[in-house]
Amino acid sequence: MATPRLSHTAALILKALSLGYCFGFDVMEITGLPSGTVYPALRRLERDELVESKWEPEAEATAQQRPARRYYEVTRQGREAAVAVTARYPLLAQLVTEKPS
């Protein structure tokens, strides 16, 4: 399956995910994009099989007194797409930095 052509916004989100930002709020914080942009783009990336998601256990969220997070992980195809979009949009490497450990 060919990698879908990604908008600059989707490329920015995919790059953030590939660098270790794994849930929506993290992505919003590092990219500066609003939730109304990030969450629809995450759904499209998941539909296109570039990312997969799963909900954290409810008990974990409850223990930290917050809503459960949906964690996103880049697929093999998504990693290939992230490399391709970084070549297409070279400034992505400067806009999004690797998540500190």
C-alpha cells in the first residue's frame, strides 16, 4: 500500500509521535496545534494505518485523578512515512524535538 500524501499538519503530528510524544495533549503542547486540529488528524492517521492507538487502563488514570489517555504509536508504515515527510518538509526536524526521557 502506498503511503498517503500528508498535509504539513499531519506530517508535523506524525513527526511528534515518531519522536516519542504519545498522546494528544503531548502532541498539542509540542506542536502548538489546537485540539480541533490534532484529534481529527490522529483519527485520519489511524485510518490510514500510520498510527495505532489504545486506551490506558482506567485504574491507572483514576489513580492519577485524571481522565484516561489514548496512547498513539507509529506503525512500521508510519515510521517510513515519517522519514519521507521529514525529507519533504525539512523544517519538521527543527519544529519538533525528541521527547526528553
